[in-house]
Amino acid sequence: MSFFGSELFDTGVGWSFGLEIDGIEIKGIQEVTGLKLEADEIELKHNTIDGKYINKRLPGRKKSGEISLTRGITGDKGWVDWIEHVFKGDMIAARKHGVIKIYDYKGDKSQEYKFTNGWPKSLEVSTLKAGDTSIVTEKLTIVHEGLEKGA
């Protein structure tokens, strides 16, 4: 058995993605970025007993981050309503725990990432061009205080 499990499993392909907050799941998300588990780096410089210089790197605290989600525009005003809490300064209503879910080609959940105390930092509509036949999207950027891989 390999440490990374390469002999046990095939690589997963993410076919669709979902965002669940307060028990409500939004599917049809086209792109997710920022699913990053990261720790601070601490650099320790010191001399050993025999006078040799040592530069050591140690893991620090777990970092928080940002997640961006892109979906086609629909009549759903959920993301707009959510960011309005931030604009009004109502951070109690704005901070949410959520789950980003990754589904395989059969529609079964293959992985999930849970974030804590997330709130919307920005909501951006894609470029609008007359006569363009591409889908108009909206991109929501969520800042959070922690991300962990779920079941």
C-alpha cells in the first residue's frame, strides 16, 4: 500500500459541484477555486551547541482563506441577499458555516470541504457583450476562518 493510496483508487473527476449553507444546497456551480488547506510557515534560525548555524522551517497555525464559486445567473437572489448582510454591517447574519461538495459523473458525492464563519466578500457578474452567446455568470468570493476536508 502506498502512502498516497495510488494503488487503491483511481483519480476522481469532478463533474459537478454544490454549495450547502443552512441546509440549502445550490447545485449547478460551474467552477470552484480556493479549496486550499494551508499552514503558516515559521522560520527558526539558531546555532547548535557546537556552533553550527541551522535554519529550520516549522509548521505554524492553520491559515484561513478565500473560496470563489462561479455559476450561471438565474432568478435565485440568495447570493445577493447574503452579501447585503455584509453591506448593512449585519455580520451575525452574514457569517455562515458551509460545505462545498464535489460530485462524480453518477451524481454521487465524492468529497466535501467544510468552511467555518464564511461571509461573502464580493459578487461579480461576468463581462456582458451584446450579441455574445456565452452564459452570463456570477462569481461569489467567500472569506472564511477555516477549511477542512470532510467525509
